[in-house]
Amino acid sequence: MRRLNRAARLAAQISLLVALMSSSGYLLTRTYVGDQEQVWNQGNVNELVRSGGPVTIEHIEWKLDSLQPYTRLVDDEGEAIGLGAPAGSMVMVATMTATPREGVYLKDGGFSCTASLRDDRGNVWAAASTSDWELPTSCFGNDEVKFELNKPGQVAFIYVVPAEAVSHVVGVSMETREDFRRVLITP
């Protein structure tokens, strides 16, 4: 009888231990994997839009029109646009159409926008700014460029990247802290 009680108690303890380990493993994994903010803070893309979109982010509809590499950029007069590009680098130009929708605040005919260039090796580049390109490189309104609600406008994002990275570029990412979205738009 004593042996039977001991075996039953041991079986109950082992069952309780397995249940506790399973519960703690589930809770730990769910907290880590299911935490959208943590995934966003790590820089991971959590949404993919193919063929240029469109995709709406913070009341602005974005469409990637083209993503082209250049050895150098020139202005209207044929002069090289100085981007501070080191030797052996290339320039990538992402031309996008932005359509502000109801709910976006247009201050002086513009809004804040950023887009990053990404490659398949995990590299991310921020856009360079210049006023010499044929399209605006900023979404802020000025005398020449004004965005209006529900009317598409074009903007260019210019990136300086190493020449060997051009063949690995996969698209442009845009993000919003609202709902912790980071969207990769591929051409």
C-alpha cells in the first residue's frame, strides 16, 4: 500500500511539473513572439506589399512607381548633384506617388514622410536630401510643391549605396508607430 501511495504521489508531481513547464514556456514564447512593439523596435518588416503597392500608411496612400540605380545624378543644367557619395558607390532613386487621404494633417501643403531602402542582407539606408532633383525629395510643402487631399503627387527618395549592394536591393520600407507597422514595398 505504501508503495502504491508513493507511486501515485510521484506521478502527480511529475504531471504538475510538466504542466508548469508547458505553461511557462507558452507564456514566455507568446510574450516574445506576439509583442508587436518588440518586433517593430528590432527593425523587422512585418508587412510585404508586392508590385509597387498601393498601401495606405497613416492616411497616405503610397505607390512605388520605380526603383532605379544611377552612377550619378545630374540637374536640369547637366551639372552633377552633390550627394557626398564616396567613390565606388551608386545612387538609387525610388519614385513614389503619395495621395493624402482624409485624416492627414497637411501643414502648408505638405506632411512628414520617410522611406528606407532595404536589401536582402539586412542593410537599411536612409534617404539623402537634395533640392536639385527633378522631383521633390521631401513631402513638406513649399512654393513649388503642394500636396492636396485625394490628389496624387510624386516624390523621390534618393539613396547612396555601395555598388555591390544594388543587386541585393529588394524595396523601400515605410513605417508607422501606429499599430507598429513596417511595410516593405517591392517593385
